[in-house]
Amino acid sequence: MGERTLNVGLVGVSGALGTEVLALLREEKFPIDKVKLFGAGGSAGDIHELGGTHHVVRRFAHEAIDDLDVVILTTPPSVSRRLTAEILAKGVYVVDASSTSRDNPDIPVIVAPVNRGALEDATGVVATPGAFATAIAHILSNLPEGELPKRVEATGLASAAALGRKGMAALSSQVLAVLNGRTFDNEVYPRQLAFDLIPWVGDGSPDDTSPFSSEERRTTNDIAQLFPDLPTPLGITLAQAPVFCGHSLSLRLDFDTPHPLDAFVAAFEKTPALDLRAGTGPDGVPSALDAAVQPEVLVGRIRLDEDERTLRLWLTFDNLRLTARNILMTLEALRDEAVI
């Protein structure tokens, strides 16, 4: 008997993340019986192939989802907030990749290999955590002997793809403008990103007086929900980097007990979500370009302090592909646990 198929809707198919989700559904031949693609603006009427069938992108209409099991939202927060209520009213499950659901403490964030049990408490909607939290979760859930560190510190560099197509287009426009001596408007980033580094990743609201950016707070909250037994909250600093795709992360884990380096290497090597790169020197460590269109988190520069209680490592990953892969794993978990 084969795997049970699902009837799936995808809203935001023309966006950067929606495009990645559709690509993975196609590449991995995810068992879907029926799929409906929704988009806005100029994408309505576009045609995409999936499973040997051509599908037309349509504008979202709540009556069009009556026969679906689940709808994936890869839309801006304001759109997700409005559509979630409409979809739930139809009795259809929601997997939301926007910050709308991440900001709601009553909605579980899911990384299926880590906390699929949380699906039992979900009430029709689950959230996909941010890419930084997803990458850290794959490390913390695959440590030797399952021992969580007493403290986790991270410094992350976000690519322009953190803001989807508009983020990448804005960086491209800035680079061309600077090289040609032209002025430009900062409509996407709070200041010039081209040839610079902005030590802030978040919504950038002028009313936000917190010393932590919104994405730093969300990432900390994601990890706290995924790992409620972590002794201390995640400490993280995020910066916006002038690269188009590929997030990077320097991670420090402090343990109460010493562990040999070989134990970490062995644990990470057998983890499907991780791709351990054991090279040394500038040519042997993973870079943002290396991570392009890879579904795994690339792990490099793994090293221990002399007391063998502090692990330091470098992670780089395609944030869009990593998030899309997590969405598919969430669909699999929802199906296998008979939630939908």
C-alpha cells in the first residue's frame, strides 16, 4: 500500500519561497493527489508543471479550497494574517511560513525531526520557523548523547533572499547604482546595503526601541519553543550581508561536560539534514555560494577549545531551500501523524 496522498494549496507561488516549495514538490515527487496554485498580480494565469500535469495560477478565493487538506502560505505577514482566518473557517489546515504565526505563542513552530509531537496540540495551523532557527535546531537535535549545551551563542549573516525577490532586486539595484555613480531610494533596506554590512535584521519599525531586532527575538523564541529544556535562552546577533542568497552562522556551544571532537563529527555525519565539510583553509570551508540550492545545512570549521567543553562551528545554508524543505517535512509529519 502506497503513501497516502494529499490535496495541497500553495499561496504565493510566484514569490521566492513559493518558487522553492514548488521546485521541491516537483523534484522529490511528493505524493499529491490534487494541487492548486494561488498568486497575485501578474502571476495569475501563469502555468506550472507538477507531476506531469500543468496547473494554472489563480487568484485566491476561499471557495476554491473546499477540497484541500492543507494550504501552504508563503505570503507576506499581512496577507497570511487575513488568509489564515479564511482558510481555518473552511476546516482546512494551514502551514504558515510568515512571521504572523511565529509571533503567536499559541501556534507551534515545527521542525519535524525535532518536535513533531507538537502537532498533537496544534489547532489547525502550524508555523515554519525562520531559517536561522531551523539550522540551529538541526545542530542541537543531533548532539552526542543528546546533551543540550548550557549556553548557545550565535552570530548570523542574512542574505538578501531573507526578504525574498524584493530583497534581491533591491540589492542588485543598489550595486548597479553605486557602480554607476547614481543615487537610489532605500525602499527595502533601512540604509545602503551594497558594499556594506547592516548589523540589524528585522522589521525596522521606528517605534521599536528594543535593543534586539525583530528577527533576533523571533529566532530566540523559535529555539525556546523547539528546545524548552535549553538551560539559557539563545544569544544571537544578526546582520544583513550584501550577498544575494545563502545565510551564514557562527555558532558557539558551551557544555558542562567535555566531549571529544570525534563524537561531534560522528553525530553530524549521520544526520541527513547536515552536510559536514571537513576541509581546512579558505578553500576547504563552506561558503554562501556553496550552499546555493542545497537542502542541507553545510557545516564547517568545526573545532573544540582545549577543555573540550566549547564547540565552535560555521554553518551556511540556502535559507529559501532550507525553509522549503522544512515545509515539506511538516507536510509529511502532518500526513503520517494523521493530523490531516
